[in-house]
Amino acid sequence: MRHRNSGRKLGRKASHRDALWNNMVTALLTYGRIETTEAKAKELRMFAEPTINLAIGVNDVIAKGDAATPAEKAKLLHARRQARLTVKTKGALERLFSEIGPHFASRKGGYTRILKTRVRKGDAAPMAFVELVGLNGQPTAA
């Protein structure tokens, strides 16, 4: 029985799934829009949105800059370290805290959008785009 076991296994072991979600969140934050299967897209939201919440939670500290207190700077450092567990590149981490966090600061959730696109030819898997809402989707120079 699968009582209280949430999440799709996707035919992978736990360590492979963890790496998959970390890489997909990093790609989403870097490029703003990625194409994947619908099942992966729906699961990706559970990992991307809490990561974005880390940046939103310290947006006011980032805005203060050098005027922030030592306690606020410690809060910012903690949030960056927590996000670093999921986001694997320095460029995506910088974009998360400099662009994406301030952009979504006024929202209370729903940072990603799933758009169903096509059926993949090789295995007939339903495909979808996952994108950050309201961002133009332009990749940053990595």
C-alpha cells in the first residue's frame, strides 16, 4: 500500500530522482522555461516553488543592502545556503535572488505555469512546458 507516500517514482531510484529535480529546478531558474513530460512537470512544481519562496522571504533584506542588521544578513546567508541545496549553478542562484525573488515578492504562490504541448513521437509521452509566470523566459548569460 502507498498510504502517505506522495510523489511519482518515475521509474528511478531515490538518489536519481533527487538529482533529476535539482537539475530541473536549476534549468527552470536559468532559462525561465523548459520542456519535459507532463508527469515530471507536475512534480517539478513541488520543488521549484519552495525554492522560489526562499528568495522571496529575504527580498526585503536584499533591498536594504549594507543597511541590514547582522541578524538579517545571517537570515540571507541561511536562505542562500538552503537554496544552494537545490540550485546547482552559481548563475541560477544569482538569478534566483536578484531577479526572480523580487519579481514574485507580491505573489503568494503559483510561480510556475504548465502548458501542455504535444505527444512525443518516440514513446507517445505527453509533453509540457513549465515556465515561470510573468518572466519573459530569456536565459541569462551563463
